[in-house]
Amino acid sequence: MSNAVSALNAVSDGDGIVQITEMGLQGMITLRGDLASKDVAKAIKLTGCAVPGQRAVTQSGEMSVAWMSPDELLILCPHAQAATLAGDMAAALGSAHGLITNVSDARAMFTVTGPAMREVIAKLAPVDMSPDVFKPGMIRRTRLAQIAAAFYLKDDETCVIVCFRSVAQYMFDLLKSVSRT
């Protein structure tokens, strides 16, 4: 059996106006179902987080739950816990209509950190990044240039980006480029 590796082996660049880092191995689980149901809430409770509202992220320790669409959540957890957590969540969901899938190896995550983080993201995404509009705990699922992605603010200077693993190098290069111009 092979050892899991992240898309870019935690590569980092700080030569621009922000620090860009591929986050390494990250656990990611997609949950699809009725987000208002007690069964989904029971499954999400295993993370220690609440079911987030529309375009929001809830956090508890190393776990986060991000709203992705009216019937989809993305659970972020330590990579080593993803398979077990997905199984436990499926068991908690029981016979309720839903889908839980471990997508850890299909995605890549990046952080963009620094006082100019909002300017870098604003160059790429059709989102109002002003501090009074886009606040920590909010998430957007959109495009960064031509890359399908989701991003949220962990705090006032840290943006977390999730994209498909297949475009990780392109995302990293794109972020480096806009951070230098």
C-alpha cells in the first residue's frame, strides 16, 4: 500500500505580499442531504461543530464544517481521522437519505496569509472582499480566475482555499503571480 501525499507536499512561498502555503494532507468529507434534518445534525455533532448556516463555516478544535450548497457540507478534519469519521458519520446518518464521501485525496488546500490577503483574493474572485462585507467564518464557492474553488476566512489575515487536486500546481502558481503584481 502506498503512503498518502498531499498535492504539492506543503510547498510554501513568501516572496510576494502574502505567504502562500499548500496545507499538506487534509481530511475532507462531503455530506449531502437535508441540512435541516435531525439525522444530519446528529452526524455533524460527531465533529463537535454545529451545522453551519448558509455561506458559513463552524469550527471546533481541528474540525470545521463548511456550507457548500443548500444540500451539501464539507467537513474538514485531520487526514488520519477522515476515513473513521466518515464511517461514524454514515452510521449516525442511519437510514436517512444522504451521502457521505471521503474526498481527502481529491482536493488540495492552501492558506493565503498576511495583511494584503484580501487584495490578493480580490484580484481573482468576483467577491466583495472588504472587511465589512466578507468576514471570518464566511465561505464562498466560486472561481479564482478559471479555477473552481471554495474559500473562507479563518481570521482577518488568513484565507483558506479548497480546490481540486488536479489544479493544485496551477492554483499555487496563480496565487504566487498575483501576490507579486
